[in-house]
Amino acid sequence: MRGIILSVLVFTLLFSGCGLKEKREEEKARRAADVGQSISEEQEAERVVVAKQDLSNQVSFYRAVSGTYEGHLQIPQNRNYVVPQEYAQGVPVRVEISPTGIPTSYDQRRMEREAEVVAQINGISLNVDIVMGLPNSLVPQTICNATAVRPDFHDGTIRVSCADPSSPQGSRTYVMTLSTQSILSDLSENSVSVQAVGQSLADSLMSQALRNVQALYIDMYTSVARRSGVLTKE
């Protein structure tokens, strides 16, 4: 009888010891999971802060470039071609740029997940409408309407391609670079380049040190020609 009781006590102690060990392992695993979750949440919060700053910088860029720009594309001298009088200064160009998809300030503040912020960033773009020429002119107007245009935030360029009415298989590509109203005189003095000015202004916009753009340097490319000019914001 005494042996049976002793056996029961030994078994109970062994079982209790195993149970305690399992509980300790479970507690250890739970604490490790809590620590891992905490680290993951901290990393997510840090990424959200970075993404929100990127969103804020891009929104500032979009708002700075939006507006209406007007100017002329230069026409090269050609003895075999008579330039119409109304085009003596070049081909008139009017560009309207408007952003779409910009979230409200409230929406920007309430987002708590990186995926939400990235989705907002990817949802912003530009609508670009380009009109070349004059109405009721001997030379017909050329109109280009583009949507979902994404600018190059590093180079400070906006690129748009449209069908070329003078070439059924061809296209016209417009590359508009952030610029200044004095760019032509600066170029003539070889003191700057269009690309350097565009990159410098883009950096200033993305750091929000600059809030507005006053001019665009525009290049139009076709299969046979290139035309350039400066457009100033109204």
C-alpha cells in the first residue's frame, strides 16, 4: 500500500513538473511573439512616417507645377518655307496642367498603414492638355490631351506623347522641363543647362523649399524634327 502511494506521489510530481515546464515554454514563446510584434509595429510606424513625407513632398510638387503656361515653339529659318505672319515669333503653345487624385489633409493624417500611403501616392497623376497653333489660321491647330501622367521627380520633367496628325504612323513627344523665365538668356551665355535647372528646381520642390514653378522649357520631338521654346505660367 505504501509503495502504491509513493508511486502516485512520484507520478504526480513528475506530471506537475512537466506541466510547469510547458507553461514556462508557452510563456517564453508568448513573450518572444509580443517582442516581435512590437518590433514589427515600430518598423511599420517608421515606414509610414517616411512614406507620408514622400507623399507630402510629391503633393507639393504636383501643386507647384499645376497651372496654365503659354509661349512659342521656335521655327527654324528655311528659305523654301514662308512663315505665316501670325507665327513670326514661333508656333503659339498653350499647356494646361492639373493634378488629380490628391488626398485631403485629413486623409493624409489618418492613414496608419504603409500600404495605404503607397496607394495614395500611386493614385496621384497629372492631366496635361497641349494646344499648338492659332484658331482660324492657315496652319491647323494641334491638340494633345493626356491623362494619368507621372512626372519625373528627380529630373523635373513631364513627358507626354500623342499621335502626330501630319504622320499617321508617327507620334509627337513633348518633354517639359521645370525652368525659369530667364532660361534662354542663361543658355545663350552657357552658364546653365536645361537639365541642370530642371533637376535643381525639382530638388527644391521635393524638399518643399520651393512652392511654385514659373516656367517650363518645352521640347517637341517628331520623327523628322525637334522644336523648343519657353512657356511661362499665367
